[in-house]
Amino acid sequence: MTDPESDPAEQEIEGISGLGPTYHDRLEAAGIDTLGSLEDSDPTDVAAANVTEGKAQDWIDRANELVREQRSTP
């Protein structure tokens, strides 16, 4: 079993450019509350937070980068 504290995918969505408290709350209300849930999301679902699909894809890509970076750090 994976320890949520050591799995970067289980971390809250933070450190993503353009994703401030308002968007964070909107995503959380949609059930997207961790980096893992964001990186696994469809841009259309993320865009429901009142952003363009392009911005939604940027956030998804950044979540993927953050998880990958943190997993590769010893």
C-alpha cells in the first residue's frame, strides 16, 4: 500500500501557475483535490471550473510534471 504522505499524487493541488484559491475551491467541489486527480482528469471536466480547455490542459500538464519531478527526487 502506498503511503499518501509520500506519494506526490496524493498532495493537494498547489504550485500550479494560475490556479489560485477560487479555482482551487471550484476544482475541489468537482472532486479534483489532489495532483493525481488533476493529472487523471479530462480537460473538459477541469474546464467546468470556468476556465478554457487550454488552461485546463496546462494545469493537467503541470500536475503531471510536479508528480514526475517529486517521484524522481530521492
